[in-house]
Amino acid sequence: MVRPASNRNAKPTVQWPLLEAFAEDHGLMDWRTSKASRKNQKRKDNFAANLERFFRIEGEQIALEDDGWRARFAIGLRD
């Protein structure tokens, strides 16, 4: 499961900023996004696997789209 904070230092895990980035852009992350990074590939893979295990959703939760990824679930930030 995605842990909100590290057990060692109580800081947010690296998957939380990734989730925030998806929320800020309504489920889309591409290379035009300031938070895009090559490091996100492994983070996205781990996050998607955790979503699949936790929610028991089969298939790809974050799909490749054009030059980025699109979350296959609704996500956004509240104002």
C-alpha cells in the first residue's frame, strides 16, 4: 500500500508528490508539466502496482498517452 509517510523520518514518501502532480493537472502528466522527471517512471510503476493491490483493480491505472501519462481514475485538487 502507498504509505503517506516514511517510517524512518515521517516525511512524505516519493509517491505522494507524484499523486499531487496528477491531481494538479486533472490526471495528466506529460513533459510540459514542471514536475515531469525520468525518476517518475519507477514511482509511477510502484504507485500503479499499489493501487492495483489496494483497490483490486485489474489493468493499467495510469496509461501511456501521447507524450505522457493519463490516470484512468478521476483526480483533482479542491480549491
